[in-house]
Amino acid sequence: MATKSQQPKGPDGAFSSLNGAIVAIDLAKENSRVTQAKAAFGSVVILLAIIRVSFLLAPTDQPLTDVAYRKQ
């Protein structure tokens, strides 16, 4: 596992962190025995996946808050 000094910075670091969070929460969802917790973990995984996709679609020179306001 990479330490803080070895983690990539910028969008690559955020993307890597999102992937790690999605995997960790998905494992927690699979191992949970409480139905409400499984539902909550599932919702969080979906939300993080949406954020990950927005990182892929966003241009690198534009903040993510401006992506929704781009003219198509």
C-alpha cells in the first residue's frame, strides 16, 4: 500500500482514492449483516461512482463545479 508521500497528486490521486474508497465500501456492503447498512453502503458506492465518472468527463483545466454549467 502506498504511503502519503508515494500517492499520486492531482486528478490521478483523487481518481485512485475514489477507486480505493469504492472497493472498500463495496466490501463493507458485502460483509454487512444489517439490511439498512447494506442499503446505505450501496447508495454511497453509487454516489462515489458518479463522482468518479465526472472526474473522467471533466476537462483538466476546469473545476468540477463548472462541469454542470458547460454548454453542450
